[in-house]
Amino acid sequence: MMMKQQQLILQERPNGLPDGNTFQFKEVEVASPKGNQVLLRTLYVSVDPYMRGRMSEGPSYVEPFEVGTPLNGGVVAQVVESNDEKLATGDLVTGNLAFQEYNVVEANRVRKVDTYGLSPSVALGVLGMPGLTAYFGMMHVGKPKEGETVVVSGAAGAVGQVAGQLAKKAGAHVIGIVGSKEKASYITETLGYDGAVEYKNGDVFGQLRKTCPDGIDVYFENVGGDISDAVWPQLNTFARVPVCGAISSYNLEEGELDKGLRVQGFLIKARAKMQGFLVGDFAKQYDEAYKVLGSAVSKGELKFEETIHEGFTAIPEAFLGLFSGENLGKQLVKVSDPS
């Protein structure tokens, strides 16, 4: 008998915040591997803010999801059956895969991972796309120097928690912008940030002025909106602004505009450099990042948290939780245990 599995389908494109009509679960058969293919059992699924853009039809830096087909993204899986000599049954792998309980893919579409004795989930967080994003955004674009002041928005998220620690390791004075007292305590007491700004307390400009009395040399941008508007007037001469994301505008409804301060005058005055980036821009340097991050994780020098939802059907709930700020660290869905 053929095995059955669930997959998560994009049922319709959302207008604004996705809801129950956006997603559909479908039962399908599990295919058998052929040629150089491998059969993979999903262990963890990554949900990430960028997925919201892929639910829309507009042009972007990555192809949109197709209505009626499975969503896809970061997955860590275990090899169940392999027709490729480089991968054996039981190996842990990661790749951009369909959101379903099993996947059959060519072996070269996934990468074998070393989790340093930790949960396989780390391959989707600190040792996955968020960790790489933090590394290249902070160290290659932001380039913090000893004694400089670095501000990270979304500081308790999957990328922010790593980015701030890398800046601290470079000798910078690091301030994180977060949405709760719990997250403020986490970044200061566990991650070693020098201070926190709680944006829900209001007066972000004043809080930044107090925690960054010498101005801001590097602003690692994850949020956008009013929070970032409070940063621009406080940029120092030759400041750097790595733009990783702008989650505050991801769920705008059709025709709604994201309006704020005009940033050009602040950039000219500070002679600041503002650069958007994608982790794929640095693909040829991934080994460099894996070496640094892997060493730090194996030695316990890089701290991180994960927020894990249980069960395949929890994927929509976990995804929507990103936009209410529920997650501490990386937001994940656990689908199954490794054998």
C-alpha cells in the first residue's frame, strides 16, 4: 500500500494579513525515489517573514508561490531511502523543500548537516539561513568596529539574536530594539546586548537617545516603519545600514502605502551607506560563515533560542505568529522526531 502524507497548499493569495482562507491541507501519496533521488522525512519546517511576499503576485527577489501548489521553504529532514552514494539512510539534510511530511528530490538539492550534537532544528536557525543572514549582513555590510554603537531592530528574532552577538564579538556597543520586557531581558542577560529599547513603551527616539548617547554607527534593519524613522536622525557620520527586512510593511492591504520620513536627507548629512542584501548574494562565501558560526555554536559561545510549534498542521499558526511578535528566536514547526 502507498503511504499517505499531508501537504500545505496555498489556497488563495491574501490581501493584507493571511487568514484561514489562505491555506489548505491536502492528503497525497508518498512517491518512491528513482535515479539519484532520496526519500526524506520532514523533521522541522522553518517559517520566515519573507514567505509573506511570496504569497503575492508582484515581482520580487524570489518567485511567488503558485496557488494550488505546496508552499516551500527551509526544511530539515532525515533520509529514509537513498539512491545516491553520498547520502545514507539516517543522514540529516537541509534544503528548500515542499511543505509536506515527505519529499522525494534529487540528492544534490539537499545538503548534509552537522548539528554538533544539538537538535536538528539548529540547521534552520543559527546554523541555517538566519545565521548566514546575520553573519553576512553584520560582518560584510555593517562591518562594526571596536567602540562603535550598533543598533539591531527585531533583536530577539532569528536573525537579530545572532547579528547582535557578532557585533559584540567585534567590540561594539550593541543596543537591541524589541517588543517586550521578556525580550529585553533575553537580549541583555542572555545574549550580552548592552541595552534594550522596548518600542511598545513609546518614544523610541528618546529611548535610543538615552541608550546611544554617542549616536549610531551601524543600524541592522529588520523592521522598517516608525521604529526606523526614529533611527535616521541619530546616524553618525559614515554610518552603515544593512537592510535585511521590513516586516512592518509585509501585510499592507492592496493600495495601502508604507509612508514615513524621507530618508535621503539623513543619509546625505551622515554620508551614510544604506544597502539591501540577500543571503544568496554571498553564496560563494557560505563556507566562511559556516566555519565561524559552527565553531561558536560548538563552543557554546553563540547563544540562541527557538520557538517551536508541534505538528505539521501548526504551520499556518506558527507563520502568523511572526507578525504578532510571539516568537523568541527562531520560529519553527516540529513535524517528527529523528529515528
